[in-house]
Amino acid sequence: MTESLQKLPGIGRKSATRLAYHIVNLSDDDIATLADNIRNIKERTHPCATCFRTIDNDREVCDICSSTTRDGSMICVVKDTRDLDSIERAGCFNGKYHVTDGLISPILGVSPEDIRLRELIARIGAADVKEIIIAFEPTVEGDATALYISRLLTPAGVRVTKLARGLPIGTDFYSTDSLTLVKAIENRIAV
């Protein structure tokens, strides 16, 4: 069991061993519930048809995309649902989102065609989008993807900005505090 638990992100040998011992001591009902939740997670989750955020309800579109109170003229482009959730927790953005499901990385063989850029362009063409906020981690891949998107969208008259460099280089959004994310969004700069 320890080997299986080590396949989870952020779980090393010691944490996997600690979790395995904890699971062994759970009641039969708790183990059954945990096993059912793990087994069913892939069946219950799916990407939002608009922004590609991972959702776990029966609707085709997430609550953010279907909201009439959010500003549809601004789209914040993020790498994954976890980054979207971090920005939402910070409570500083009232626009909509687009999840690319990755970053351009020639070294890893990830090209622009491998991430959801065609869908982003289609959204911009179908709506009155005035600004794209690129919210990628400050890494080589994040910067390369931001530059690619900027070169793609700027000629179309869309303002393209990215988060200010209040975020430490090489960090991930998940471990970044909310105030740092708020300041990075408030002080975004043109790409």
C-alpha cells in the first residue's frame, strides 16, 4: 500500500508509511467510504465545457462560467484548476477563467497544440473579451507560454497582461499566500 500512496504528489516514503498505518486503523465504514471516493472520483469529475476547470457536478458548465455577476470581459488564463482555486481563495478577481492544462515546454515535448489555446482563441472570438490576464507560475515554461499567448492575441486588439513579479521565481500558486496573489493580480503588467 505504501508504494501506491507514494504515487500521490508530495507524498514521500515517510508520509506514505504514516498514511498506511492510519488507514489500517480506520473503521470498516471509513475504509469503504474512502475506497468508494477514490474509485468514483474519475467518474464524477469532468472539465467545464467553457473554461476547462475540473468540476464534480452534473452540469456541463461551472458556476464561475455560468455566473451573470462576473466580468466576462476579463479572462484569467491559468495552467490548472489548482491555480484557479488559489486565485479564487484570494478573492481578488471577479472575471472568468481559462485553464490551459499545461505549459509550453519543448524539452518535455509540449507544444502550443498540446494545451488549450485554440479553445481560448475561440472564446475570445465569441465574446467581448477586452483583457487576458496570464497567471502562470514565474518559470521558463510559464514565461514562454505567456509570451506565445501575447504574440497570438495582441494583434487581435486584446489587452494581454500578466501577474506582477511579487511571486517568487520557481514557486507554485498552491503554496503562495493569498496576499501575495492579491498584489500580483492588482499590479499585473502588460506582456
